Amino acid sequence: MRVTSPVALKEWAVLCARLGAGEQSVLVRKGGIREPRLRAGEAPAFVPQHRGFWLLPTFFHAREPGRDRDLAPAARALLPQVLADAPPPDRLRLQLWAELDLAVEVRDLARLDVLGEAHGLAAACVADRFAYRRPGLWVLLLRTYRSRQAIELPDLAEYAGCHSWVDLAAAVAGDVEPVLSDREHDDRRAALRSALEG
């Protein structure tokens, strides 16, 4: 399948690796301090505004001492290899395309507890993100696709900072194949719906 977009979603490189390996399909998002403000006077907030986008692996937090505690054990175990495979500091490597299948804003922390480690984060990290600014987190179900060839781009200053969505300097195109079969993805969607609905 041929895809193209000038938009990327920033995510920890280790979680991108798990998405690309089919080990997870779920992300939880709160958004960073540079997210847009939906209304004057409100805190910045993440908005699941794009249907299809590139995943932009980030390494900033992973390289901070002690931040590996934010990851669930399975994700933490991948961290050394992911860091070893990182592109040079002035380059970005895109290889994963994602389609947003489901986005649910969850305002009850107990609903997130039932997800276990499906999102690759430690329970304490999820609780901290949930409580930040105002209670709640977005749960995203992604259908992940892998590009046949990695796409390298220069890392520009405007891509840096604590925000989720990145407008790339130009649209990026690639030929991608799904990481999971339709059946596997449908099963994960049903399991996530069931978990969130209780």
C-alpha cells in the first residue's frame, strides 16, 4: 500500500519498536507542554486529529537517567538494543506508518489498570500521566504498517520539544505492509473495547 503524509506522531523509540514488531497496538497519550490550546485559558491538550501518519521514534527521554522506570519490563528489556540502533543525532529514521483505528479519552484510572502493560508503560508512569493537569488519558488503538525501506530525514530544530504532532518539512511517501493480519488486528480491537467498556 502506498501512503503519504507530512505529519508524524512522536513516540518513544522503544514503543515504536514494539508497535513495529506487533508486540503492542495501544498507546496512551496526555500530550506535552507545547500541545495546542483548544480554548483560551485552558491547558495545552493532546488531540487525536490525524487518521494516518508516520511514527517518529524519539530517544530524548530514553537517554535520561532513571527514565527507563517509566517503561513496563518487556519494553525496558528492548531499550539497550533500540538505543544502539538509533540513527545519528542529526538524522531521523521513519519506518512505521500508523492508522488511528480507535481513540477513547478515559477519565477513570481503573479503566486504564485493566490494560495491564499493553501500552508498554509502567503502571506508575500511567498514573502520573493520568493525574497531570487534569485527570484523564487518551487510549489510542493503532494499525501499524512497516515501510519496505527506512526513510531518513534531517532532524530539524522545529521538530524538537514537548509536543505530539510534527509537521514534517515535506510530505513523506512510502510503500508499507501491515504488521498484523486483519484478524489479529480485529481481535485486538475487540479486546481493547471489552477492556475499556468493562
